[in-house]
Amino acid sequence: MVALYSHPVDTDEQSVLNALDVLEFLMREDEVEVTDIARRMGVPESAARHLLSAMCGRDLAQRNPETGRYQLGVHLAELGQIASDRFPLRRAALPLLEELRQDSGGLSVHLTVPDGADVLSVQRLKYVAGLDLTTDCGRRMPGHATSAGKIMAAFDPAFAQALKAAGFPRVTPRTISNAADFDRALAEVRRTGVAISAGESQCELTSVAAPVRDFCGRAYAAISVVGPDAEFGDFGRAARLVIAATARLGQALGR
């Protein structure tokens, strides 16, 4: 967990780095023990408890009184929403995503960016029980299992390498699980300009994605439509819709 730095750090800086390490750990677990934090960071349990207490004081972490374990604090939700609202890509994309959701017949619509070997939804629009439109963000998935991950990997060699290094963990029986199949999938994505995930991230769920690309052609985001197999409909139409949406987003961003 603890990163290696090429320069000496003072006590205040180390405290900040330790807090960031704890947040990274809490992001990946629902709840953790003090002993888990101490072991991961290589510090005494008393030091880990002191750090968690300070973070709880700022609502960056919180202790479950029933289990005695720690989890992310509520203040992070507020910070995340503020950061998301100020994210230029998200602001420019939102009206296009709303239009895409309507044009797709109510399928869920995602704006996704790469993060390590994962993909992170920075905006999702979806129906709840086929009725009310809701918006949320922050969902994380292994990149190789999603259409958004495959489309970005096809046009970003560094992200593709990160996915290969992660080892292709299986999410469903249909998830790509080796480098040869992954390379073949990316070749097909480059040929068609879209990526499809059919039951690879969740059984009976299909998605189609197109890339948002920079001036050099590198994909730094993706737009996808997602829905149950029974409701998805025409792949070709879905592909045309996401391609048109990403083209318009590129124009809005001056790409």
C-alpha cells in the first residue's frame, strides 16, 4: 500500500500520504479493521487508529458502531459530487447523454473514463423500474469486461497494457480471460469503431460503446448504451447512436 518516493518527506507530508493510502484502501473494501490498515501500511496499530480517528473527525472515514470496522465517510460523497459537477467532460456530455438515452429507447447511458485497469463511470443515466430517470456516478468495473474498456483500450496502448498486466480476472463465464482473445477483440473494435460487451460484465446485459478521442486519436473516455439482452434491440442502431454522440461531444470540446 505505501508508495515509494524518490525524495525525503517531512512529517506533515507523510501524514497526508498516509491518509491518501487509507482512502485508497477504503475505496476497495466495504469495511476494514484497524489491524487491516496497520498491516497494509506497515505501521503500529495505535498509529493506524490515530489516523483513522483524525479522518473520522473530518468525515473522510466513519466507524460502524455495530461492527467496529471503518468505511468511507459521508463527506467524500459531497466532495465527489462537487468534483464531478466541475468536470468539464461531464458538463459537456450531460445534454448529449440525455438525448442519447431518449433516442435509444430508454437504455442506460454511461460516460466512462479509464482508471488503472478499471473503467469508472463519471456519469450514468438510467431508468428505475422503467419509470424515473436517475443520474449517478462512481461505478467501477474491470476494463476488459466492458464495452467502454475495450473501446478505450483499442485506441490507447497504455490502457491496453494496463488491462493485460491486470491478468483478465473473470467477472462472468463470458468475460475475456487471456491476452490472445483480448488482442483479437481489440482488432475487431478498431475495424468497426465500436465495442460490444455481451454478458461479459454481467449476465444477460449488453452494452455498445464508442470512443471519445483527443487530437492524437487516443481514447480518453467512452460513451456507451447498456441494457438487458431482451430490451437491447438493434446493435447497428445502437452503434450509430453512440458514434454520433461521441462525435458531437468531440465537437463540443473542440476536438
